[in-house]
Amino acid sequence: MLIHQGDKEGPVIATADLSRATEGISVVEFMEPKSTIQLEHIHHKLPWTHANTYFTFAGKKYHWKAHAALIEDDTRICLAVYHNINLGAIPRKLGSIVLTVEGLKMRDLVVITCLVDKARSDEAKLEVRICNKYPYSKCSRSLKHLPRSIRRNPKSFV
């Protein structure tokens, strides 16, 4: 992933490796000043929880909490907040980042880590999941245990 300053014709200010070679890890390389960070994206396990992304920069630890707020771990200071914008498109694709005074000092880091976090999150949402819609454990050759509508037309059940 290439991140440009301004539009796509602007200079590249960072690159991010989103490959699945290392599960949940994204390596971000900044061009000026030359530095590298690793973002560790922890996907949520339960439907009512959100994922977090952790990284270290200049000896300090940070994390994107639920893709919505960038927090410095030691001081618990919020550096930025991401707001979704609903304009009829996919809600997670459009939004704005509001930087706090502390976040303005690290503007490029905040924006780039937010973009990479969103890309990694979208990747997890696009995973193919196959669920068995009609699980049953009763094995029988008889159709008596099925409702009448299915017994009359068994092909509609499949």
C-alpha cells in the first residue's frame, strides 16, 4: 500500500505491507524521516467487541481502540478520534479524523496508522465464512419428523 502526500500524483510519504505472511502484522515504512514501525492488529473474537491495533513509535506505545480513537498507552492521552460519515456509501469507507493538540504534533503518524488500521480491518471483514444454515442431528429415512410443507416438496428444503 502506497500512501501519498496530497493526491495520487504527490510524493510517497509511507508504504505499508499488508501481506498475510505475518498474521495481523503490518509493517509501515516512513520515507522522511526514514523509520519503520510494526502495527499488530488484534481481530475481535466476539460479535459485540471491536478490534485494536497496537504499535510502538519513538519508544512510546500506542493503540487504535476499536478503530475509533488513537490512545498513548502510558499517559492514556487521546491523540485522535475517527468519525464515520454516512453518505449512503459503505459506512466504514468514509470518515474524518479529528486530531487533538497532542495528535497535531504527530499528524502523519496518526493518519497513516489510521489508514493501515482501516485496510487491515476491511481485510478481516472480507474473509469468507461458511456456516451451516440448517444443522440437524436426527438421521432417519422417514420424513415424518419434518413439517408437512417440506414433506410435500422436499426439494424446497435443500
